[in-house]
Amino acid sequence: MKQFYNSTNYDRTQGYMDESFLTLLWSISVSMFPFGGFLGSLLVVPLVSRLGRKGTLLFNNIFSIVPAVLMGCSKVANSFEMIIISRLLVGICAGVSSNVVPMYLGELSPKNLRGALGVMPQLFITVGILVAQIFGLRSILTSEEGWPILLGLTGVPAALQLLLLPMFPESPRYLLVQKKDEEAARNALKRLRGWDNVDEELEEIRREDQAERAAGSISVLKLFSMRSLRWQVITIIVLMGGQQLSGVNAIYYYADQIYLSAGVKETEVQFVTAGTGAVNVVMTACAVFVVELLGRRLLILLGFSLCFVACCVLTAALVLQTTISWMPYISIVCVIAYVIGHALGPSPIPALLITEIFLQSSRPAAFMIGGSVHWLSNFTVGLIFPFIQVGMGAYSFIIFAVICLLTTIYTFLIVPETKGKTFMEINHIFTKMNKVAEVYPEKEELQDLPPSTLHQ
């Protein structure tokens, strides 16, 4: 693709790009994706409020299909600008979907399956990464002729979603709380549960609605100013920031060099990298099955702790790899251990927790904050890690180890277990942590209470 950038410039100006300008142009192309993700996160609140969860996901496919066509045609059109614009658009798609999909699934799920379904988006992200790694093998589509086809394939899942998603119901919570359409909410729940008696769940949604009615729709600025949501907001910032700043992208960035130093042939590194992607898929699949057994809190603690140990040992292994012959193999073990740890907790659980620790009116704004932190952290690591690597070398992983340790400590001290609890029960836990009074009942309910209770 860099050769395509250079040859395109030659066709236009009869001269090749300066190497530094080519590097800058390529960096912009890469960084447009996380920047688009950040912009997509900012669109979450207005889109889900106006279009609903399902409607937003259907609309969002525009930001996948259009850039897929543009990237697929970029070589024929002799335009690298189409790739840069497309990276921004597909980043917006990722920013919207990475927030709305967990929100949608969390609101559809019964409480006993909410954890497993909440981890599913991350599982399919890892599957997507593995598929990209396989298609990206030099023997398949990573060739001078094949790369436009590889980029154009990103539109295929979006086309499938456009065909299949209309058959699924809208979020019952959105229908009842935002749209005030009880009959539609009841029908959606019946379709989702497979039985007609959904009165208990509808009543739980009504109680959530009554508890929040006084607050109304909560904006991002209001979310930051509400004492009753203080620890929830801090928690998502810490967990989403820790997820990206813990070094997951740096590990993948460094992996090829680690494999080469261990004696893996340059032509075979791509296969080892795909193998690492397969480990990521398997461990995320394990998280789907154990999240309701072990709970969210324990998985985060185990995951960040394992990442902390892996970063520390990896630092020592990289420092000593030139003096001790078997140290490069320890480095490979550390990379795999880190991937396992991150796949168990830090990758899938934070987005699930956003769904669980916020109620209906504040959930879109919370996802907007969490998504913004996620993508800005991703963008920051991608931008500054090469400079950190040059300046600190092997010791750069100490920074990530410290972040993993601090996130582990915060989780141990602050984050409660949410497994098997309703949204209102989880809200009650945080109400105590925030040291605020419970939300008062409606006026009609107050009229039926005895004077002594009203006085209290």
C-alpha cells in the first residue's frame, strides 16, 4: 500500500514522495481509524435517542459499506485519499457499533445471561481480527493485486446485518422507557423470552423508569456533575482507559520483533501472529462461559494481574535476551500470557459493566464517555508508543505494568460484583457508595403513605 501511495504520487507529479512525508501520510492513514472511533462515540447519544438501539445499528452500516466500496475502488481510481477518508468513515462505524452493540445486547438479555451476551461483542471482534490475519497472509490477499479486495471485504458483514437485523426486536427497555410504548415492549419481550408471561420483567423496567423519571434525559455534562453517579463515571473511565493503556496494542506491535528474536523465520512470523489471534479467540470464548460463573470483578482482577506479571517478566526477558540464549522463548510465553489475561477480563468486561452500572436514562451518555476514553487511549498509544520504544526500549513495558497494577488495585477496592443482579439492585449498591439518598417515589405513591413514613 505504501508503494501504491508512492506510485500514485509519481503518476501525478512525476516524482516519488520524500520518505518522511510517506511515513507521515501512512501514519495519518492508520490513525484515522481510532480518530473515527472517537467521533463515532460522540454520535452515540443523539443516534440512540432518536433512532433507538436497533435503528442506530442499521443506520451505522452506511459507515461500513460506503468506505468498503471506496477502499475497494481506490487502486482503480488511483487515489490514496479515498483510503484515508475511508479509514475515518469505518472508524466512525467501529466507534458507534462498539458502544451500541453492548448496550443493545445488555438491554435485551435476561439477568442470568447478561454477562455471557455482554462478552459476545468482544468475542466477535477477536474473530474478526483472526479472519483479517488469515486473509492478510501473503499467500492469500496481501499482495499487490489482492489488498484492495481485502479492504473491500469490510462491507460484507454490514450487508449481512442489513439483511438480518430487521428481523430482530428493538430493545424492550428503549420501547418502554423512551418511547412509552408498553405494548411494543411486551411483544418484544415475548419474542425474546419465548413465553407470554413477561409481567415481572416489565414491572422491573417500570421501577427503573420511575426511579429515573425525575432526572430526565441525562447529557454527558450532567453525568459528570451528578453526585449520585460519581463512582460509576470514575469506574468506566478507569476501566476503559486501563483497557487500552495497559499495552495491548503495544504487545501486538512488538510481537513480530519478539518472534524474530526467538528464531522464527521472517516468512513464518505471519503464521505465528495468526496463532496468537487464535489464542485470543479461544480465551475470549472461555470468558463467555465463565463470566456468569466467576463474575465480572474476578475476571477483571485475574486479567489485569496476569497482564501485570506478563509485562514485568517481558521487560526482564527483553533486557536479557542478548545474554541468555533461552530468554527469547520466555518473551513468547509472556506475549501469549498477556493475550490470555487481556482476553479474559480487560477486553470484554468494561463495556459489559457500562451496561450494568448505569440505568436507562444515563446509559447512552455513559457509553459515549466510555467509548471516547477507549478510542482516545487507543489513538494515544498508537501515536506515542513508537517514540516510547525508541526512548526506553525494553523498559517501555514497565509503564504498562504500572497501569495494569493501578487498575487492578482500583478494581479490588472499588468495583462491586454485578453478577446475577438487576439494574436496580446494582444501582442500589452504587447509591450507598456515592452516599446519596434513594430516589423518592412518585407523588401518587406518596399520597398513599402514612404520615409517619412521609415525615421520615
